[in-house]
Amino acid sequence: MASQEAKLKKVLGLGDTLGIAVGQIIGAGIMSLTGVAIGMTGTGVVMAFVLSSIFTLFKVMPTAVMGATIPTTGGFYRYSSRLLSPKLGFFWLLLFLVTNLTVALYALSFADYLQSLFPTVPIKPVAFIMLTVFYVTNLVGVKVAAIAEKIMVVILVLSLGLFIAWGVPEVNYSVFNTREMFPGGIGGFLSAVALLSFATGGAQYVAELGGEMKNPGRDIPLTIITTTIGVGILYALMAAVASSVLPVAEVANKPLTDVARTILPGPLFIFFIIGGAMFALATTLNAQLSWATKGILIACEDGWLPKKLGAVSSKFGTPFWILTLFYLIGIIPIVTGLSLKSIASLGSGIGFFANLIPLIAATQMPKKYPELYNKSKFKFKPKNLRVIVVIAVILSLVQGYLLLRNLTAGLLVGVFVYIVCAAIYVMIAGKNQKMKTKETLGFSAEQEQEPPADVKAL
């Protein structure tokens, strides 16, 4: 394979990938958007989390199948470009760049929760410092980032467990009735389900790290499925507490701090804010920076972007220029003052439409790599896989629409202009690039000749 990708180190075990996935899922969604979802659908937020998790399973399953069959670095880009076409793969990557504005969401939300402890803390400087800390952490190596992730995830899960344990006895079950579960009607409920997909999704992106895993064929599908289900259950329990302990009017469109202050003793409240809310945001920010660079790295090797952009540090094994690019992307919303809801709707809405490309790519895996697909221990019959993809595509289209319709006219125009410019760039670059034809693109020779041993053992 190309030299820069070869510098990536295979250091991630199952524990590392589980930590990265849990850290990626548990973040701004549960901490900042639960209150927003309560404002949309009242105590129906519990059902919204459950339904969102089910929908998310449909949407991540094709990625789990591809990851088990051919684990690779930069999975979403590589699957799209190899299984469909180079141009579609690179177009997905350009849309994906915009979705990473959400790294600012985690940094800004972290600052919001810190302000609940220290009211005089300035939001933007703290958000900038947080983004910088994890930018540096990922610069010195994915293993360092993974170790930090595992430590924070353990504390995070313990904190959320305390919130549930102290909150469940205080739950007012009488509020779970039709009137209070759907105050905004079915439209408000479905909008909440779409918004919360930002909270329940994320595990599928461990497929981007296939080239740095020790046993990717086993760990990718196992991590994606178990963490999506496990975190979904955790979210539903937290939502039950968040929406029923206090009157809905007091918690709608607010973070979880008021509920936590009501149910937790003083020391545990501080522990929840730091170890729960702030670590949830920190782990997601850290996890996203650890995997988001991989598709661009492969695109640089393919010739779509300058090779120097994809340079990998020989000492740390990290793509430092690409990391810097994402760092700068994350700074934009902090500087411009976009609201948390706008950042989430913009990033997730575009993400839903962009990810239609790798979803459709999954249907081509049995056709283009039949031997590897037949040997994979995690797969569906091609017909069933197509049904799952169709369901996932429909869900993504509906949820993407429900989120993007919340944006201002100015942001919608900006999104449209960016998509048009991206499409034009793909057409121009596609004619001039050196790598050239659909037939010459593939995965690594090793991946195409023999499935990894761990796939057989799954």
C-alpha cells in the first residue's frame, strides 16, 4: 500500500475500539440535546431515544458488514470510492468535511457545563482551549488518544450510572401519558427522533480505523453493534429521569444540570458535571479527531488532494497536516458564534445525506468481492442486505430533511452553494487526477487476496 498509510501503526485492540466508540457516541447529544428533544416531544423523549437507536442500528449495519469483510483505513471513503466510483467517494469526503463542524459543538458544550460550576468562565476561550488540548493529544499518536479515551470513558459511564441510580427512584411515572409524551404532535416527536440520531449514532466510524486495529474484522462489527445497543439503553434510562423528575417546562431546551442538581448530593453533582457531562463531551471530541482524518489520508494517496497534506509523522504515526485542517474547521463555529442546535442540525443533516453514498456502496460488496464476502462471519444474504440498505436510506433521507429544515435561510443557501462547488471540483479534479480509472482502484493487495484471520474467528 502507499507509504503514508503504511506508517500508521496497528496498535488498537478491542478495548481501545470499544472506548473510542462509546466516547464517540456519548457526547453532546445526550448532554446538550436531551433538553432540546424534551422541548420538542415532552416525556416522549424516552421513546424518541429508543426509536432513534433502532433506526441507528439499521443505518450502521451495512458499515459493520463492510468492515467485517474488508477492514481498511478510511473506511467510508474507501468503500464509497472502490465499490461505487472514485468521484462519488471523493464527493462524500467533501461533504464529510462540513459535518466535522460538530467538533466545535463538543468544545462549546464542554464550556457551557464548566460555566455551571464557575459562572464567570468565558465560553469561547474555554472551547478553544479544549479543542486545542485534544488536537495536541491526537498529534502525539492514536494510542495515546485511545488510552486517554478509555480512562475518560470509565469515569464517564460511572457518572451516568450515578445519575440513573439516584434518579430512577425519583421518576414520576404518571407523566408518561399520551398528552405529555406528544405535546408537539407526531411531527415534533419525529423531529426529536431525527435530532437524537446525532446522539445515538457514531459507533460506525470505528470503521475508519481498520488500518490501525490489531483484529479489525472481528472488532469493527462487534464494536458497532454492542456499543450502539448498550448506549441506546443507557440513553433511554437517562431520558426517563431527565424528563420526569422535574416539570417538563423546567427542563425543556436546557442541559441536564437542573435535574442533576435536584437528585444528586453536592459532591456527586460536581462529579457528574465533571466526570459525566464534561467527560462525555471531551471523549467525543477526542474520538472524532482520532478517526476523522483517515479518509482524507487515503484521498491524498489516491491523488485527489496534494500528497503533502497526507504526510504522516514517522515518530507518532499521525497525519499532522490533516489533523490541523480539522482543528481549523472546528474553530470556525466557535469564532462565528453558531448556536449548538444549528451546529448539530447542520452537521448531522448533511451527514445523513452524505452517508447515503457508503450505504449504497454496501450493496456492491457481495458482487465485487464475493469470495471475501462468503468467508466473512458477519454478513447477510445479498437480498436481505439490500433491504436493510433501502430502509437505512429512507431513514437517512427523512431524518436529514427534518434536521436541515430547522436551519436559517442563510445557512441553507450556504449549504447549497458548498454542495454545488464540491460537485464542480469533483468533476474538474476527476479529469485531471493521475489515478484515474475506476478499475485501478482497490483495497490493499493483502486485503483483497485473503480475509484476515480474525474475520474467520468472529
